[in-house]
Amino acid sequence: MTTATVPERREAPDASPAAPVRGARPGLILTALVLAMLAFTVVQTSVVPILPTLASAYHLTTATVAWVMTANLLAAAVLTPLLGRMGDLYGRKWVLVLSVGGLVLGSALAFSVHSWTVLLVARVLQGLGGGILPLAIAVIRDELPREKVTGAVSLVSASLGVGSGIGMVATGWVMEHWTYQTVFLMGLILGAVALLTVLVAIRHDPVEDRGGSLDPLGTTLLAAWLSALLLALSEGETWGWGSATVIALFVGAVLGLALWVLVELRSKHPLVNVRVLAKPAVAVPNVAGFCVGFVMYASFTMLADFTQTPSLVGYGFGATILHSGILLLPSAVGSFLGAPIGARLIKAVGPKIPMALGGLLAGAALLFLGFQHGRQGDVYAASAVMGLGIGLAYAAMPAYINGAVPVEQAGIANSVNAVLRTVGGAVGTAVVGVILSSKTISAALLAHTPLAGMSLPTGDAYRTAFLVCGVLGLAAAVVPFLVRAKRKSAGAVVPSA
């Protein structure tokens, strides 16, 4: 077990040397950043319930329409580190405007043009919103009074879970009254409001790394191996996990990662300082972020399908899209509550305890569903506890990271954490997909029912998937304790190299 120091009693942003701007409006700034974060998460997840509708509208197979998610996932993963680094180099405000602006432009295209190709381009543009989280955290450190930083960072980070829950419910309500294109209009309106608020609220635009520069080769290699990895994970079930294409993508991702690390170690101005990322105090939130991302993305996708399955197969509730979203709404409430609770815990005992508690709650909720999921009340309760856990964990991660990296590396370090959450989500979705497709209800049993011709997982398959997600949540709870903390004689705790 590695011995290292991690922030325990106070969050590092409070100790940031950057003083907030006098006369700044913290409430308006925080509102702008939360709106931007909500806009991205709503846009990202709102398409999940309408994938069957999109497949019908564009006459596509299930595998092809899944590219609506894959394109956005790839774009966000590749662009997030680049945007985070650009914020460190050129100032956060206008890079943040670029991120939100891409989200708005993509939503406008998706709403106004009925074309499959244009829709994919729109989803790539919306992927620019992936840079919002690390940029928002950096803005908070620069702009807000020190005593408000912990709570503000927690709220923005926990907005990931809040927005996902809101997006599911809002999409269901929209589909009850209008067409699927209105779902994109919803994202356009929310994004436009966020963009306007960002332009008005954020005035100060510091540059933290005046001596640095972009790293074109490192950026290209990062994009290459991330794209190979996420493409293999997203399409593995469709193309076949043992197919030459998928194996080649995984091999290419491993080789690309190794080459990228070597290039970054030799670069004078690397995109990502891999030596910093290798520090145990930075690795902890990144590993936990992967695990919590696995749980969040996999559980949302799985529960949407589970709740909409007709109960005549022995599970499910035959819920509409709206009803399914309402069943998951407690997760949004839980995540929202997790932000202030997490902030108080971070100030009192440091980020380790809320991060571990978050993983424990999320894991326990999914383990509960593995054994008890026959009533809607079971889903409501588990959703609430899971959301609270995700909110606590996401609130604590930036505190860990900001306490372990120099201020000029804060943007890229938080970007890497955001990417690992996304990669965790891609892995979780793929793993759950494999589990659910491995055990399906016999076609003979469905032959004389309204579900004839459909391929549906068995109840045991869902039980296994719930339990696997639960174990990953518990792993996120254990990870923070793999790094021991040492307190300096003066009482301050800082991460070691």
C-alpha cells in the first residue's frame, strides 16, 4: 500500500493563491456555471429514452441509432482535456463560452434539420460541452470568495447527477405532448440561457500558465487512443467482442496510451503532466471517478429499460418514458442534496470521507436492487440513495484533485477526471449490455404475447447487472482508504509527490 498525503481537513481551493475579484457577484457566477453544467448533462442524457423513436424516424437499426450516444461520448472525451488545457493557457471565460456555444449550436442543428448525418454532426458539436466541468471548477477558484469555493465546486460537480435525472423526466414529459425534435429544442433553450448568463456573469479572465503552450502531438495521440478505446467499448456488442476490428481497436488503444505517456514525459509543455497524475493523491479521485461513472451511466441506462419492460415477463412495470423518468427523479434530488452535505463534510473532515460514503451509498443502492426490485417503491428508494451517493462522491473529487496539483494544472487535471468518469460510463454500459444480452427470455415463451419477436433479458440477468454495479460502487468506497494521510506539524495536509 502506497503512503501519501491527501487533503483531510480543508479543501485546497480555499488555499488558492488567486484572490477573487472585488465586487464580483458570486451568486450570479455560480448560477451561470450550474446552468451550463445542467445544460450539458440534460443534452447528453435526454436522447437515451428516445433512441427507439429516433430509430423509427430515420429508419435505422438499433445498432446504428446508438451512434447518437457514441458520437457525443467520443467528442466529449477527446475535447474535454483540450478545452481544460486551453482554459489554463488562454483564460477560462472565452473557452467556457466556446464549450457552451458548441452545445447551443449542436442543439440548434439537431432541432432544425431532419437529417441523420446532420444529427451526428450536431451531437459531436454538443460534445464541446464536456469542457464545462473543469472550466467551471477553475472559474470558481478564480472568482469566488475562498469561503464559498468548497460549496460551489461541490454543487457544480454534483450537477452531473442532477442533470441526468432531470433530463430523463423532462424528455418523458416532452414526448407526452410533442415530437422528439422538441427534446433538442429543450436543450437549445437551456443552453442559450446558460450561454447568456455566462457572458453576463463572468468578467474576470485570468491566465494561470503564461509560459505554457498547447501540445499538438500529445493532443492527437490522446484523441487517437481514447477514440479507439471508446469506439471498441461502444460497438463491441454489435460488432462482436472477438471480432478482428474490436480486438484491433483495443490493441491500438493500449499502444496509443503507451506512446502518449512517453511523448508527454518528454514534452517541455505537455498537455497532461502524467507525473502529477501518477501521484497517489491524484490517482484516488480518478479511479473513484471511473467507478462512479460506471455505476451512474450503467444504472440509468439499465433502469430505463427495466422500468419500461411490461410486467408480464416477471419484472418491470410497463412504464411510459415519462413514468420511467419519474421513477428515476429521486436520483436527481439525492444528487442535489449531496452537494451541500458533501461541502460540509469536506470542510469538516476533508474529501476522503464523503467520497467513500458516496461510493458506499451508491453501491448499497444497487446491491439492494439486485435482491429487491419487484415494486416501484424499491426503485424510488434505491434511486434516491444512489443519487445521494453520486452527489457526495462527485462533490469530493475536485477537492482531492485541487489539493494535489499546482493551480496552473487544475484545469487539465479536472479534465482528466471528467474523461475517466466518461470512460467509466462507457465501460459500465458495455459490461451491462453484455450481461443483459447473455441471458434472454426464450422466444417460445413470448411467441403468443404482445412481446413476440422481441429479445428481452431474463430477471436473473438484471439481478446480475445490478450486483455488478453495486460492487463497483463499493470499490469507489474502498479506493480512498488505499492512500494514507500524514498530517504536517503545522496542521495543514497537502498531497505528496
